[in-house]
Amino acid sequence: MNCRSFRKRQVELLDACPDPATIADLLEHIAECSKCAQELREAQTVMARITPSQKLRDSSKVKERIMNSITDLNTTQQTDAYRRPGYRKLVHVGIFAAFLLLAIVATGRFTSRNGSISSPVYVTLAQASEFVRGVKTMHISARMRTIPQGHFDCIDLNAPLIPVEMWTQFGDLAMVRIQKQHRKIVADGKSTTMLMQTGGTPLAAKFDGLAEGCFSTLAPLLHPDTLFERESKAAESSDSDVNVATEFGSDGREKTILTISAKAQGDFSESDYLRNKSIIESYNIRIYTFDAQTSRCEGVQVYIRTGHGNVLVFETTKIEYDIPLDPSLFRLNVPKSATWLNESNETEVVRDTSSMQPDEFAQEFFDTLSRSDWQKARQFSESLLDNSDLRKMFGGLKIISIGKPFRSGLYPGWFVPYEIQLKSGQVRKHNLAIRNDNPKRQWIWDGGL
Amino acid sequence: MPVMLSEYSSGFPTDSQASEETGNCGWPQTLDEFELLVDNVLDRLVWYAFHTLGNADDAEDVVQEVLVRVYADRAKRRNVQRVMPYLYRMVANACRERCRRDRNKPTAIELDRLDNISDEKNGLQTQITIIDELQWIEHLLNQLPAKQAEVIRLRVIDDLPLSDIAQILGCLLPTVKSRLCYGLRKLRQIVSAPKEGNR
């Protein structure tokens, strides 16, 4: 060993319990090299100087307090267990668990189906949660199959994978920035601002607090502790299959791969219109990769199962923890020309629509646009129809047909099929999204133009 | 002059000793295993929480909270192999949460908190000595980059093996080694420089 190699490895001699086998050559070197021996002594001296001469000992009462708490806990658990009418079933569960454990040992893998979440899954999630609880900042670069200006929850299986960037700074006032090409959302801890570029005038909106509804699919990724809780609940639910496996990554390190296969949520009995339009409304497969040693989540991939195979709709390309974030990331410059969507105060009810059927409201809505009655239209669409581009496009339209309303997926409102002819002569055929889940039960237009 | 590798033994059991004493059986599943773990780790965890929070009462409360969770959630964590680093991470997180919750409370070692520390094992004079020493150590460590200081703190003040430090901090062993190496090098310069405040 030469002096250079020694300097590189000398901290091994400063470890709490160095392995004699691995340090033998280091010891051999310092026996011969007085310069390196001196260097090591200096390092040891400085360590000695900052070693407290005494340490605080625990109060003798602490252990007693802990053990008393445990006794209370045990008593409560036992009482609860015996109160539960089906506690005897636990015996059967225990036998099943034993077989399952044998299966894990035999295969090195674990698969949980329909609610029988396992220790390995909990351990993976719990360790990852413990890790992220200490994280201060996070940056995620990802790709998502979505349209550049669309809602962050919406996916489009025919769209290319486009870049999505997310930053978050944890704390009492969590700060978040999420952006893709034509849609940006910034939460500065007090409010959330959204900016969309839809072709003409930019649209902006501001909400109090952290408006996670603007990015509800991605929000859990930025709150990994919630994400893991959510995944652990999902793993327990009857609609998910959970699989934990270990494998070696391209960096040669052991990885824990957690795979959750979840069925589509929502009611599709009337229509499949919203099926596969968001991750949660799809049969999706979520794959999390954790570093086995550090429990860091290193990657997330989401596939949607379709009749033509699995389609990748989301994947992280980089996850960074505890990196310095520029404060300007959490400020959003909204152009002066932007139309603010929710600037107006409480919408004035010009016409009570609470007793209308969905198709009646759709008829009323399009009639209003055809007359270019923007005062009334504002009631139906809050302030979106203040947008001059939309006024130009839809003012004076002609209704060709209004179809039978239907519901789909998790959407709380209705879809009404329609066919209209615009002033430009263009014919549009689509589904109007309307909802009345507000305290006054007034119908509002929610999309689909 | 011979190099003494055990020169920094603090009197606390090292992690490997603690593991041996707990039978190296992983996460405690029975009350007996749990009590054995408490006997072996209580001092170390309270000490870690104490020099993180600067207050003995808070340190004891945090450790109590964590150890009760250790037992309450034992089923979930039965597969955890290396218990000690996991416990340190739990205590570190609990300390951070307590600091966040009690923003008005000091997080550094402060002498005016001494009136809170008065149990039988830790006499007032001992407390003053410990806190005085820790203040001086923190004064030195605060002159280092935070990540290097954290590794030195865990290695020297908590007497933890480097492999455990890597687990606690969630980074690779070579990273921990290089942080220790560079940190100690800088510390040597700081200690040897005749600056006011360095004794």
C-alpha cells in the first residue's frame, strides 16, 4: 500500500468498530510510514477534542414510563381483540399467513391479492415513509401522456409522452410548482396560481391555499408520505393486487420493486366515455422502485391496461431529494393580457336552473350562447365566458341536436351529447360536461366545448 | 506512538454490541425482546435526541413516543433487518417534527433550559458540563458544511459505525466516508487556527 491509497482509506481506521481483516494493510502501512501515522493521529486527536467527556444518561423513570405505556397498549389491544366477534378467524388468517410466508421464502417474491397486505409491503412503505418524512425538498422530472394545455389529471392514450416537471419544498407552508408545456401551477404556501396557454389569450386562475384539485393525480407524488399511506390503503383494498420483488438495478444496487395493479374506479355502467381518460379511471399498474438500502423512491412508472396491451402513461426520469431550490420557482409571472377565470365574486343567479334536467340545461346553455347573452352566460360558466376568444367562437352558434345525458367514471356531473354549428360554419359534435354539485344546486358548464 | 483504535469508546455499547445483546433478532416482536431493546438503546437514543433538541425533557418525550411506536407497529416492521439505524431515523424525524411543532422553542443547546433537566442520574453540575461542552462542539461543527457536520456528529458524538450512519442519512457508505474525511480535515484546520472562541 502506498501513502495515496492510505489517505483514501484512512477513515476506515476511524470507524467505531473497524473490521480487523480489512484494516490489516492500513495498520501495516502506518507501522512503516511515520508521515501517515502522524496524519492519522491528528485526525484521531481532532475527534478526541470533539468527543464529549460525559454523556447524558436517561432518567430512570423513562423506561418505566415506556413500559407502562406498552402495558396499557397491550391491554387495549387484547380487549379490542376479544370484543371483535370474528377474532377466531385470526387463527385461520395466521395459518394462511404461515403458508404465505413459506411461499415468500420459497420464491423470494410476494404477491398479495385482494386485501391481504403483507409485512414486506408494509415494511417497504413504512421505510420509504420514514425516509421521506425527513426530506426538505424534492424535484421530479417525468414524462406523461397528456395534452400540453390539459388538466394534469387527464391522460390521452394517443398523445405523445411530454415532459412534466415538479418541485416541492416541504414545511408548514408547502410550496409546489408543476409545469408542462402550456400549463403551470405554482403554490407559494398561501395561494395557488394556475396559468394556461390555450392558443389565444392566456388564462389564469388563483385559489386560496394549496389547490391540489388542479393536479390531484400528481399531488400524492409531491407528498410522498401521503402517497405511501394512500398506496398502503390501496394495497389493502379489494381492487388492488400488490407485488413486492427485489432485483439488481443497472447501478448494481439492490432494488425493491413495489407493483400495484388497480382496477378502474368510477361507474361505467352507463358509458365508457371517461374510461382511460385519467389514471384513476383506468385499470392501471403503478410500479415504484426503491433503493433497498436507503429506502429512497427512485422511480415511478404507471401503465394503463388496454385491449391492445399495457400503455406507459407516466414515468419519472429523475427524482432528486434535498437539492437547493431557487425561491423564484415558487413565483408565477402571469402576463397582463391573461384572463382571470375566477376573478368575479359570487356568481349572480339570473335564472334558477336547479329544477332543470341535464339536457334542459344544455339546451338553455346553447340558447344563451346563440343569443350572445354574456350576462346570463356568466352564471353558467363563472367567468370563463368573459374570454373574448370563446365569445367570438361560440357567439351566434346554431343548435343541431342535443342527445341523451349520461354519466361516466368518477365525474360528479353529467355529459350531454350535442351537435352545433358555429358562426364560422364549422360543425362541432362533442359531449358537454355540466354539474350541479354546489350548495345552490345550480347547473354550471364545466367543459366539453 | 501506537495508534489506539478503541480510543474513542464512550462507555455506551456500540451498535454491534447492542445487536449482540438484543440477540440480533431484528425488530422486537415480544415484550421481552422489546424490553431488551429498550435497555440497550434508551441511553443512546435519548442522548441523540438531547443533542438534537437541546432539552432533556423533550428528548425523553420524543424517545418515549418513538419506542412506543416501535412496539405498537411491530408487526409492520418485523422484516426490518437493521434496527438501530431505523430507530435513529425515527428519532431524527420525531425531533424534526417536534421542532416544527414548537417553533418558539429553541433547537440548539441552551443553558437557560437547565432548569428542565434535574433528574437523579444527571446532576445539575454534570448538566452544565455536558451542555457547555456540546455548545463548544456545535460551535466548531457549525463552521463545516452541514452534511459533513452531521456525519461527524453521528460518528463522534453518537459513536455510531459508518455503515449505520449511511443507513440513517440514506446515502452510500463511500459518501459517508468522504464526508467524514473532508469534515475532519477542515476541523483540523479550524481547531489549529488561533481563532477567538476555539479553545
